[in-house]
Amino acid sequence: MNARYEEFIRRVKELSDIGQAQGLLSWDQETYMPPRGVALRARSLGTLAGLHHERLTDPALVDLVEELRGAGLSGDEEVNWRFVERDQRRALKVPRELVVELSQFQSLAHEAWVEARKRSDFSMFRPWLEKVLGLQLEVAHRVGFEGSPYNAFLDEYEPYARMETLAPLLEALRQRLVPLVGRLAAGRRPAAPFLEQEFPVDRQEVFGRRVLADLGFDLERGRLDVSVHPFCSGISPLDVRLTTRYSSKELTSALFGIIHEAGHGLYEQGLPPEGEGTPVGSSVSLGIHESQSRLWENMIGRSRPFWAHYLPLLRELFPDQLKGVEVDEFWSGINQVRPSLIRVDADEVTYNLHILMRFELEQGLVDGSVKVAELPELWDQRMEAYLGVRPPDAAQGVLQDTHWSIGLIGYFPTYSLGNLYAAQFFAQAQEELPGLMEQVEQGVFGGLRAWLNRRIHAQGRRLRAEELVSQVTGAPLGVDAFMAYLEDKYAAIYGPN
Amino acid sequence: MNARYEEFIRRVKELSDIGQAQGLLSWDQETYMPPRGVALRARSLGTLAGLHHERLTDPALVDLVEELRGAGLSGDEEVNWRFVERDQRRALKVPRELVVELSQFQSLAHEAWVEARKRSDFSMFRPWLEKVLGLQLEVAHRVGFEGSPYNAFLDEYEPYARMETLAPLLEALRQRLVPLVGRLAAGRRPAAPFLEQEFPVDRQEVFGRRVLADLGFDLERGRLDVSVHPFCSGISPLDVRLTTRYSSKELTSALFGIIHEAGHGLYEQGLPPEGEGTPVGSSVSLGIHESQSRLWENMIGRSRPFWAHYLPLLRELFPDQLKGVEVDEFWSGINQVRPSLIRVDADEVTYNLHILMRFELEQGLVDGSVKVAELPELWDQRMEAYLGVRPPDAAQGVLQDTHWSIGLIGYFPTYSLGNLYAAQFFAQAQEELPGLMEQVEQGVFGGLRAWLNRRIHAQGRRLRAEELVSQVTGAPLGVDAFMAYLEDKYAAIYGPN
């Protein structure tokens, strides 16, 4: 049986190799690919997706999975078997032609979205989105689902998550967030005129790279580049690529992009090497992944101790712009709560309302109660209802995110899950690591990084998300830790209310 | 039969898509890959090589090739069939495992070479080269050959070329080159003290990019990056990537790298779009490819008219360094003939002697009369015999080139073939394009580019190299055009002798 398991793993690693190639081609499309390369890149990615599907559903691998089913596997072997069986079962229900078509179409739809956003013209993007949605719905119905059809989408990104538990959780979040936003909006807004200046991007990059190194991201096993939309691509644990974007009008946008993506990157670099190329060596879910980026970006990067350490360095780089700006003013300045149009620029409090409206629209798209053509109007209505702001154009409204263009439906909720996981993990870390924020104030992050690595990263995919959160924090996922974190933080900034 | 041909082409394009992925992964390995990514990159490239081999030898494609054999194909269909049949016939003789092993091993051997060259230690590289050579010899013997075993290697890069014609040609070249080198070395050496200065690389890059644009390389369908060893990677006709390398101590090295690779890049961008992804849309051979890079680099980029146009611009960028330097001084300064250690930095006259000694050593490696362990000593001896210089260390000697590390044996002679083709094409272009060099003096290259495109690039692989040279120049390949070009040029620089 050992030889059969080894043959199984050999084939699984071959799938991982194809995945690494797909990962690099996709990364390149966002970073260095010449503009006109897109059509053939789409075809090449489609071919790789087809090959991946073909190898995953290869009768020899199907037979191996069947043979190993009753073999009494345990430990890592059982984990690897379980996830490959799961992926294979899904793949067997979807014809290769559909996989290739979807992959090719995603690349092209993404380019259409880039153009449409540039011109702020939803009508240019509408037919592409209709087609992508149609293809994704076809996949979902072929794969099948229990309960809500949205579960088929959700399960892609957050394995084992179900609407039946997710929806009440997000509803509880909404109920506690809305009054907090109201209270904060009524309170004094910390002034931050120093942010309204020019900050040359070359100096921003120096600062961002310094922070990236301090956080412990390994540039021997990774990179930092520039793209329109920041992302982290874990091509392999030895090749983890982050991107950010710079604007001379934004002092912290690129930096928080870097810290956020570094959180993802530390997870990827910290996955168990013994599981490389197999499910054991993979991340648990997008929600858990996002918890790592949010924790570093928000709980650390937007904390007062962090800036007590870094503001002097930042002031050296921007002496005129930050003259006389002290830590409290800076910290409260970068933590303004202000209902705004763009999700990725939103503060920690209003952010989740951006997610909730997308979550609702997606459910409508999936159950058919919302038509693609209605999206711009529904988007604007919900923005007004939830956040009290109305986008002046589609680029700042329904066209702002890339996700739907590449077929990522059911992905947004994992961002809010990430916030909830992050707060719960962070509360636990503070309990187990006395002096944690004092270390942050010294620019020392090794203790937290080692804790996250031991408790989360190095576990790979051995536990489900719900098992992991219970094992690490002793409790199932809830909204309390997140709300307590927000309430404490913003009471300190805005004063008690 | 039409439907069968279409299915054949569909499969051929799938192979091309895999090739595009391999191309990108290899390009990335030389440009942006994090240092520690190499091991998994090697595995990923190996897997892709295995998939490519598997699809090429897929029984369904074997059957298609058989069916189409007697189908009376003609024109482009016959060309595509002929080259796929040729590649398939080779591939069927080589087991997939050997293809994967070779691919993986090449990536690792390349990294070993990088390290060995850095430390100038041949002994570090020796076991890798022995293994690569052994694998390549195994491939050659499985594929089979007529006449010299070296033909099996040569045929990989210069289809249909044979030692029986190549060796006499290069011998004729050697016989005419050696006395020319002797005469020029005895003559006055144009002084070029202005080259021995610092030239900041950011300005070199401005100049190089300006020239690149002027030559007509399309940056919407291509890129220019930096790598240790300049190269051109034609990932697809819509995605052609050049690299160069900058040193502030070298004014023209990066520039000639750019012009050289742009010559390759114009060929790739000019291939017939209707043949994309098939043999018809591919280049003829490495020798023909090299003719394009050499023609632009040497016949154009190192010509007096070129510098009559560009020296004023270059002087604007380096006003202190080039103060008072006039065109004749500059032109003769960059065309010094001087026996030297490094092939890629060699002048046009001595360059081919670097190739000839590699050609001889490779023949020895292939027929077993030269052992890998003997290479450093034999290298140094031949350098002394041919060029009168002896490398002070292995980095400047036997370790200088990357080729052998990645298994490229039989590749070097295509560089000299490129020089011969280039001179013959260029003589013909001058005949057919009156005022060509006057246009160059105006910085106008469109006429030459269009001529090369029409006569060579847009032909794709429809003609064999020997057919193409005869069709374009009316004569088979010889050494006369090249020697006449050199003799004229250096008589103008060194005076008649």
C-alpha cells in the first residue's frame, strides 16, 4: 500500500507543479506581461487548466483514490487523501471543456473589466459578467450543493463553510456594527491635515521595504512588485510574491497594502515544508488566510505601539510633510472612521459593511433575484442605505473590485470572516504572549510571528477552519472579539461615547 | 480530412501553449524569481516538459500524423505536418522520464554553474556538466544520427544542418580570419580613452530604450528587463521579452546587448501571425535567428552612419564623458580589434575564433576524445593558440558561458552561422535598398525592417535555412560576404594594409 500512496503523492505533486505554472502566469499577467500578450496568455492558462483537470480526473488517479479509500490512512496521509478525493469528486462532475472555457474567459473578462473601470462604463463589462456568472452557475449546478446554492460558491474558498452558519454570523456583525458607525460618525473626527500632501513614492517604497523586512518576510523566498490591485501569490513556499500600488497622494495606502500582503505571505512561507505540493502543505481557507493579513495590517500596523516605533523613521523620510506630527495625532489620523466609496480604502469599522452589501448582491445573483443589469443601481442604493454615500460613477461603485470579473463569487465574505478570525486569534495571542505590544513598540515582531507560525501556519491544512479556531482560541468563531477590539480601539481614539 | 487537420492543429497549439508556459517560467528564472525558488521551479519545468512530451507522443496525435501522412497536404499544411512529424519521431525515441530528468537537471545545473562561476571554481561545476553531457549523449544516441554523432546535437538548433557542410565552412572561415586578425593586431589600434570612464546606468537605460523604440521593437508586445546573461525569449509573437545587463564601467555593452536582442525580438514579432502556435509561425533555425541579431547589432549598430545619428544624443546624456569626442573617433573606438577573453564582449573579427574553439571542444566531448575534467586546460591552451591570451581564472575561461550548463551542446556554431548569414543578407539588402545607410544616418530603420520582415520574418518556417538564404540572396551560404564586410570595414578604421 505504501507504494500506492507514494504513486498517489507523485501525481498530486505533479498537479501542484501545474498549479505553480498557472500561478506564475497569472502573477505575470498582473505585473509584467506586455499589454497585447493577454489573448495568448488566456489561451495558455486555459490549456494548463485543462491539463490540470485532465490529470486530476485521470482514471489512474481515480483508481488510486478508490484503492486508498479503504486503506485505513491516518494522519497526514488521511488529510491528503481527503482533500484530493474532494477536489477530484468535484472535478469529475465538470467537463474539461467547461474548465478550459471558464479559465480562458476569466482572463479576457478581467481585461474587459480593466478597460470598463478605466472608462467607468458598466455597460462595457456587463456582457462579460453575465457570461462569467453563467459559467460559474453551470459549474455550481454540476458540482451540486446542499441547502442554499450559494454554498457551492462559498465552499470553493472556505471549505466546509455553510450559509446556515455564515449568514447569522454576518447578520450579528451587522447589527453591532451599524450603531457603532453611527456613534463614531456623530463623534469628533480626528483631524489629519498632514495626510493631504505629496509623498514621493520612492521614499514610500524605502519605508515599505524596511517594514516588510522587519516583519520577517523572507525576500530570498519572495518578492515585492507593483500591480493595479495588491495581491499575494503563493507560487510555492519558496516563491511567494506580494504586490502593492503607490500613489504620491497617499502616505499609507501602499504601506498597508504591503503589510496586508505580507500577512498572507508569512502564512505561505510558514506552511509546513513536509507537506509541500500536497494538501497538508496548503492553507486552510481564504478566511483563515485573510485573518493573517488583517491581523498584521490592522491589529499591528494600525496600532499605536507600531507607530510609536515607526513614526520617527517615517519622519526622517518625509521631514517637511510630517514636521511636528506626534504619535497620537498620527495614529488617530490614520484611523479615521469615515463612510467611503472604495472598499480597499475603507477603515476597519465601515469595511465590513462594504462586504455585507456585496454578500447580499451575490446571493441575489446566484438565486436569480438580481440581474447583472440591475447591479449598478442596486449597488448605489445599498451604499446609500449602509454607508450614507452614493458613488458618483461606476468606477467608484460597482466596477471597483476585480473579483467578479475573474469569476470570484462567494469570495467576499471570506474578508469579513478574516476580520473575525483575526480578532479572535489576536486576543488569544495577547493572552499567551505577555508584553506583545511592548515588543511591537520596539519594532520586534518575532514573538508574534513564531506564535502564528506554530499555532496556525505550520498546521497546514490538517484542521478545518472551525477546528483550528477552536483549537487555537478555545471557542468557536463569533463576533465578540472583533467588536471588543473595535470598541476599545475607537474609544481610545474618539473618546468614550 | 479537413476536420482531422483541424484536430491536428488544435493539438499542436496546445503543445505551443505548454511551450509558452515553459518559456515564461524560464524567463522568470533569469529575471525575477526569488533565489530560493529554483528547486521547485526545476521540478515545475520538469513536469511541464513531461506533459509536453506526453502530449506530443499521445497515441491520438501519433494516429493523426499517420493519417495525414498520405493525405496530400501542401503549402502551410504540409510544413506544419512535416515539422510535427519530425519532432514526434524524435520524441517517440526518448522516454518521458529522460525528458523530465533532463529538464529538471538543467535548471539545477544552471544554478550550479552560476555559483561555480561566481567562485571561479570549475570543480564545483564539473560533476553537473558530466551528468548533463551524459544525459544529452543518451538522448542523441536514442534519437540517432547519420554521419557524425555531432549531427544529432546540431540538428536540434539548426534543422537539416550537417557537419559535412558545416565543418568545411567554418574551416574556410578560420583560414581567412586568422591572417586578418594578425594584420589588424599588427596595425595601429584606435585609441579610445573616452571609454574608460563611469557611465551611470540610468542614463544608459534611457539611451538603450530610445534606440530600442527607434528600431521598431514593439513594447506593447514585448519587454526589456535585466538579467545576468542577455537573451530574447519569444514566449509568443504577442509577448517577446529581451534582457540586457548594465555596468557603469561599460558605455556600449548594455546597448549592444539591447540592439542584439532587439534583432531577435523583431524576428519573433515579425513571424507570420497566421502561423501562430504552429511550425509555420516559428523561426527557421538558430543560425537564421542569430543572423537577425548580428545584422542589427553589427552591420547597423556598429556602423559609422548609426553613430553619426546617435552620438549627439549620447553626448547629451554624457556631456562630460564624451566632450570633444567626434564620430570617427567614437566609431573606431568601439570597433577595436583586440583578442580578448570573453566571447560576448569580443569584437566582430575575433568573435568567431571564440566559437571555433568551442566547436572543436564540443566535438571532442561528443566523440569522447575530450573529458569534462580536461576542459579547463584545453580551453586555456586553445585560447592561447587562437587568440594569444590565457584566462587568469575559470570565470574568465571555461566557465564564462551558460550554454553547456543547460545542455546546449551544438548551439555555439549557430552563432558563427549567424554572422555568415547576416553578412550575406545585409549585402543583398544594400543592393535592393538604395540609400539604406543614408537612412540609418537619419535614424530611420523602417525600410530595412520591412525588407527583413518581408524576405525573412514573415516567411516563418516555410523554407529551410539553406533554401531561405538561396531565395533571398541568390546564392548558397559562404564566407565571402562576411569576409568582404569585415575587410572593408576594418580597412576604413585601421587603414589599408
